[in-house]
Amino acid sequence: MCRWAAWRGAPLFLEDILVKPAHSLIAQSNGAKHTVNQTHGDGFGVAWYGERPEPGLYRDVLPAWSDRNLKSLAGQIRSPLFLAHVRASTHGATARENCHPFVNGRWSFMHNGHVAEFSRLERRLESHLSNMLYQRREGATDSELLFLLAVQMGLSRDPAGALSAVVALVAEEAAVIGVATTIRLTCAFSDGRTLFGVRYASEGEAPSLFVGESVDGITLASEPFEQPGCEWRPVPPMSFVTADERGTAIRRFDPLAQRFAMTA
Amino acid sequence: MCRWAAWRGAPLFLEDILVKPAHSLIAQSNGAKHTVNQTHGDGFGVAWYGERPEPGLYRDVLPAWSDRNLKSLAGQIRSPLFLAHVRASTHGATARENCHPFVNGRWSFMHNGHVAEFSRLERRLESHLSNMLYQRREGATDSELLFLLAVQMGLSRDPAGALSAVVALVAEEAAVIGVATTIRLTCAFSDGRTLFGVRYASEGEAPSLFVGESVDGITLASEPFEQPGCEWRPVPPMSFVTADERGTAIRRFDPLAQRFAMTA
Amino acid sequence: MCRWAAWRGAPLFLEDILVKPAHSLIAQSNGAKHTVNQTHGDGFGVAWYGERPEPGLYRDVLPAWSDRNLKSLAGQIRSPLFLAHVRASTHGATARENCHPFVNGRWSFMHNGHVAEFSRLERRLESHLSNMLYQRREGATDSELLFLLAVQMGLSRDPAGALSAVVALVAEEAAVIGVATTIRLTCAFSDGRTLFGVRYASEGEAPSLFVGESVDGITLASEPFEQPGCEWRPVPPMSFVTADERGTAIRRFDPLAQRFAMTA
Amino acid sequence: MCRWAAWRGAPLFLEDILVKPAHSLIAQSNGAKHTVNQTHGDGFGVAWYGERPEPGLYRDVLPAWSDRNLKSLAGQIRSPLFLAHVRASTHGATARENCHPFVNGRWSFMHNGHVAEFSRLERRLESHLSNMLYQRREGATDSELLFLLAVQMGLSRDPAGALSAVVALVAEEAAVIGVATTIRLTCAFSDGRTLFGVRYASEGEAPSLFVGESVDGITLASEPFEQPGCEWRPVPPMSFVTADERGTAIRRFDPLAQRFAMTA
């Protein structure tokens, strides 16, 4: 189980979320509360939007708490929209290519959760990628593959629809080969303008997700941390979150229910 | 173009090939002669056979010349059969997963050369892997995929036949989609008992390969280095080399000629 | 607070202590019991004695639990005497040069504990090194400096005397500049023949130390782990442990008490 | 011999010097022209001034040409004043702490050259640091020590005077212990407002230094690269360069001549 936090609002130094707050993301990397695994030392990453449409990306394999480059960058880079992640690995070695966020064109994506029985499903899922997106896959994680599938399925046109389609695809492929899978998907992603979030599990408990609102902007995070003037509330399971200049909208996200409803 | 060296014979400290000789493999990593690219700073690796059937594997992303761990290990580990490689990348990022040698069960493999138009062929080639071998692929190199295809095609039963089949497969898949590829394949591989080598190019010049023989054993290498009592000679293009306790045998390796002959 | 384990006896694969046992050293790196800090992700190292008088040394900055090189090496290297360490940093960045063990000639050394107010004492302590040993200092830890001071003060002639002299020196220098220091020193060191250990604190509780004895050899460790036929017992504070072919000898180690006694 | 480049002027993306130009700094890292050593693969670093008085710092041990983080950062970070360096090591291991630039408060510093017989002089030179600056030394290079000595000797009040004093100090300490040293010092440093450079050798040839001037600003570099509208000229040996909003001023820098003149 990983930990992550994302910001959309007035330009903020990365350190205002990663370093300075009590229970900041880096503090969480060495002592998380809302998960059984307290240590997130298998690499980290941050994607931020600046002057260009494509985000910057800094990922490395050291624990976030001990990387001095990250501390320096977090004190220099100020951005109105960024995603930051500390990893506790489930699939894939500790390698930069397996660290979140993942980036494709303008889009960035990070994930907490996993697809059960992924090793039996990976190949069938990968076959749905176009040749171009297949070539873009650099690591071995389920998360990166889910992201590329979402790109494939229209992330830029219809973000919620694309994520729904990915969940449905995983369920269908699992059904085809008779694998009992569970999809746990608490993720954040962005095109540089809007920040999106999902809290979902196909069964059992969905990994935690909190939204924090202040006059300066909106935070999505695995768990709350100290932020002046910020009101935190938990996002209910089966939710799709949209954060833009109008504020936060949360609507129901339950792709398999919809599918069964449609096929009924 | 990478540089590599392999040893089979009396147990030798790794440093006797990697560090100590004039123009040793580590020296070559920062000043090779038989290639246009003199610098091989994109990682390195060594696989060696010891007390167990499976080889040990040490790979890292630093240039070989600056890794102190490598120097210490090379002075402690003594082995009758080992493969060592310094990388100048063509496909794939500088990551441990993309460093040679690659290991699967008892087999180790390393490669100098490349498959032209690999990005257009990769997916079709990968589809020939069993699910199990597909899961074993960790990096993004053409080399690792060629190795896993060789495992798939019977490397343990018939090494020369398996390598031939891989070359033929690449040519066939390229023909199917109308891609003009060239396969350059100068590689070494072993099951822990016999050391095999290939020097091959489907057209143009095959990357260099030399065999060195002494009373203590046999060296295969991209380029010769100073080794007491060792007689070096170039291996001709289109060769398959077998080195075991009876010495070195070199026979013709020209899979596409054979294929055309057989189909004539 | 770090965790470490050392072995002297019949040649053992490193993995028999680092990887395989329940609560092995690598398992401790992500969940220690006998310390407030459960996570030891700031690098690791192992020094082992093989065919040469000088030990091999492998250190890196990743958490021990995620380094694949370490796992492979631990399954290949078999040694009658080795020291292994996982780090939770107090002084010095996460860098290979700050990872234990430290090596000087035939001697290796690793440490759990620290010198309070080290930054005020470091320079005065360093001034006691010979020019040659000063040049050998590569990192910024108190541990490496304590080791080099012990070398300076006759480690090879009289190990217990040299460690005593180091503790006395720290206390004296602290007294000279009026700094209230505390020395916590639970360490292991070896010349390749005998394994030595110390459990000491100038005040308060000394970091834990356990000795495990079996027919095959002797283990010294920060905390016990599952080892067949091994009898574990805690080493009392203020102890100097000598493990050689005759077994384990524990004697009192209280350098400041002795000093005061002598001056009385 | 290292390679470096520094910019002062209109805000520029780092990639406009590090990546995009023909013979850019990253291209130089794998094929320099004005030095015998063509490969600079022993780490790299960049210090840049942004919204804060203290510069940001990003250093790592990979060759610059293969670090994806560097490429991404160079495309996102835009700065009116930055220093970038690729290393070919002379003193000190390949470690982040030994990579240039070095930073202290508002000041950044990077260096090409070296102090001959440094290992015999290091300790005497280090003794001139205040306790505070002694604690700030993190690596083992002559370069970092020269920088900290310059800070000690009044860098912020009188940059040229401080550098002169450092050169004189090295010469004096060498004379005291009868060591024949040579000081080669081609360096750049800044307080975030003015960019300074030195090209100096106490004897023999000083490492190369070029200044490039365009309407947008001033570049100092080990060797020229393609930059639109930029006029490059070599800086003569024994020079101190000051680049600020008024342009480039070059004056004679020959500390030992001055010293002998003064003592005559």
C-alpha cells in the first residue's frame, strides 16, 4: 500500500505538502497511520505542472525521507498542480521505472491499491494496448498498465468513462480465464488543468482517500496532514472526484454495478 | 555496442579478467578499441557459477570503472565459469533490469549487438513467449527478449538450434510485417558447465569476438586483453563456439542460409 | 539505531543469517523489535572473509529488503566469518561511504549506537588520527571515526585496550571543552580470525546485544532470530565479547570506571 | 578534468545549455574536445537560483547522459542564473557528496582542475576552517575544501580577494611541509546575483575557460557550444571574471605573483 498526495490551486512549493506539514507525505513515508504497512521506502516520485503542457517528473529509488535532491527540489519548485507518491511495492522491483507517478503526454497518474492475480492477467490486459502505448510501458507494475489502458480507452475525452472501462476490462478478462480478482484502485490523475481522483474496490475495503479544501485550493491524499485552513473529509468508497476551479465534485463510481445493471 | 568477457576453466578471481589485465574489461569500459563507441558507462553486470547450480548475479547502473562494490567482489569471488558485461545502451533506460547478463534458472546470457527496428518487432516477438517466460521479462532490452525466446525454443536441449530458431523467428516476423531488420548477435551464454558463444550478423559486419586459450582455460571476449600464456585469435563471423573441458569447437552458424537451403 | 548480525564458525551462506531465518536481519530491516525505530532503510552492508586476509565489502544505499544484488550475493557467498548491518541513520547522509561495516586492512567494524554531541567533538577526535588514517576516512559518521581511532590506538595488538582507549578519549575530549556527551557503543569487529563484540553505554541503557551459540559457531546480533540449534542469551551491558575457536568469552568492559579507579 | 557551464541573464530553461545545443554540456559529458579525457561519467550536478536566496541543488552519480530526471528537470526549470557540472573524478569516490556544484548559504561553486599532492595538504588546509565550516564539509574532494576555505576567507565580502587568499594559503602550506604542489583552478561561483569565474594555474597550462556573450546574457563554460547569437572568446589564463547586469569584466588574477611582489 502506497501513500500519495496531490494539489490543485494557488501555486504551492512542493515542500508545503511533502516536507513541512506535521504528518507530511515524507513523514508518512516513515510512519503512515491509515494502513497496515507503515513504511514506504521503495522509491518515490513527483509530477508537477509548470510552464509547459507536459509535467516535470522526478522519481528515484531511495526512500523519500533520505533523498536530499527531493528536499532541495521541493523547496524550489512551486506549482499549481502536482502529484507526489511514496511507494511500498507490491508488483515490480525497486526501480525508477516502477515508481509513480507515470506520465504520458500531458497526463500524469499515481495509484494506491492493486489488482489481485495480476501476474495471470497482465498479458491479456497488455494486449489491449496499441502498439504505441505498448512501447511506452517502461516498468512492470499493474499501476502503469492501468494508466496506459485508461489512455487507450479515452482518458483525454472522458476520464471517468475511461477509468470505468479499465475496471470493466480487468473484470472481464478475469472472468474469461476464470481468475477471481479484486481491483483496489485509489488513484489521482491529471491533464494539467483538472485534478481527478478515484476511491474504489471491486470488493472489500477501498484504500483510504481524503479531500482537503481551503481557500487556496484542493488537496487529495491517502491520509490527512496538517495544513492551515484546510478542511479534511473522507471520500466515500466508490467515488470519482473532480477538482477544478469551481471546487470539488464527487460522484458515484461503480463500474461493475453499472455493467451488471446494463446487462440485466 | 557493449563489451563483454567470459571465462571457463580453472577457478579464477573475477578481477583477473575485470580489473588486473592491461586492457581489462573495466579498462575497456572507459576506452574500448574494437568499436566506434569507446565509452561503456551505462551499467554493468557479472554472473558467476559457484557452489549452486544457479549463477550469482551482480548488476548495477554506475559505470563499471567507478563501482567500488564491483572491485571488492571481483577480488573475493573466484569461479570456474563467469560472464561479465559493460553496457553502452541502445534499447532501454539505464536500469539494473536492463543490464546484462540475464539469468533464467541455470542459464546466463549476455549480448553485444542489436536488432534493427526492434520497437516494431518487440511485441510480435514477445507473443512467442510462454506465460511463464513472459512474466520473467523484467527489462526493456532486445537482448533479454532474445534470451527468453532462446529458452522458449529449447536452449537447454539444443543451444545452437535454439539460437538459430530465434534468429529465424526474428527474420520471419520482420518479413510478415514488411520491416527490413538486421540482426547483430555476438553473445555468450552458459548453463554452468559449458560456455557458448555466437558471432553473427544477418548482414554487414558482425560485432567482434575473440577466443583466448591457455592451459588454464578458455576466454571469450569482445576484444583481447593481456592474459599470461593466452593465445588470442579472432572468431570468424557466422560462428557458434562451444567451450568445455575438451577445449574450443567452432562451427558455422548461419540460420537464415540454412533456412533458405532447407526451403529450397 | 541500527541492527546488525555477525557470524564466526563453520562456513555459512550469508543468506542463512540475512535472508532465510524468521526475523532475519533483512526482516529486521523492515520490522525490528528491540528498538523504538522499526525501520532500517538507510542503506546496508556486509563484510566477509574468504580466501584473502582482507575482507570483501558490499555496501549500498537502498533498503536491504529491496536490493536484489544483496539477495543473490547472500545465496552465493559462503564464509566462516562475516559482519552484516542495516542502517537507520543518525549522523551522515544516506551514502555508501556512511554504510557499515567499515574496513581497514584486515579489520572490519560495525556499530549500533552513537556519540551524543558528536558534531562538537568530531574535529578534536579526528585530530588524534595519523595522517594516513585521516586520509582513510571516507564518510561522515561517528562510527567510522571510532573505528579509525581504535586502529590508531592499537586495535591489532590489544582489541579491548584499544576500544577502552577510544571511549576514554571521547570522554576526555568532551570534558576538555565542557560538553556533556554519552557514548553508546554496541559494536562488532574482526581481524578475520576472531570475532569481537562490545555492549556499552557511558550512561543509560546500552543498545541490545545477544550471543547465540550452536555446534556450528557463534552469532552476535542486535536481536535474536530463528536459527536451528542455537541458544540465544543477552549479553549484559558493559561487556567485551571474544568469539574464537574456543568459544565465547565475556568480560567486563567499563573504560571510564577503570579510568577513574586508576586515577583514584 | 571536468566540464562545466554557467549562465547569467534572462531566465533560460536549463535544457537550453545542458541538452539542446550542439555540443551541449550533456553532449560534452560523452565527448569533450578541449581536454584529454573525453568521458565525464562520474556524476553531475546543477545549482540554480529561483524564488529564494539559496539555490536549488540536484546532484547524482549516474552519467549525465543517462539520467532521465535531469532531462525532465532541465525542461521544466527556468532560471536567470545557474551552474551545471559533469564530473571526471580525480579525488574522491563517485558519490553525490563529491559532485559539483557545492552550496553554502547563498553561494554555489564548481570547479575544473585540481591541487597536486592534495592528500598531503588536505589536513593542513582543513585546519583553517572554522568549526562550523568544518561540519559543512560533506565529501572528500579538493574542490569542496577550496570552496569552504574561500567562504572562510571572506567570499561574500571580496570574492577575488578570497580566492586569492585560498591560492596563497595552499602555496604556503605546501611550502611549510616542502611539498611541490601545482594549483589548477578553473571555477565558477555565484551568490545568486553576480556570476564569477576564475582561470588559473600556478604553473603550466590553466584548464580552458570561455565566455560567451549575447543580448540575453553571459555564459561561462569549459568549452563553447552552439548558442544562437552568442559570441564566444577564450578567457586568458590568470583571469578573474565578473559577470553582472553591466556585462563581463575580466581582470588579472595571479595571487602568487602578488604575494611575491608584496614580500619583495
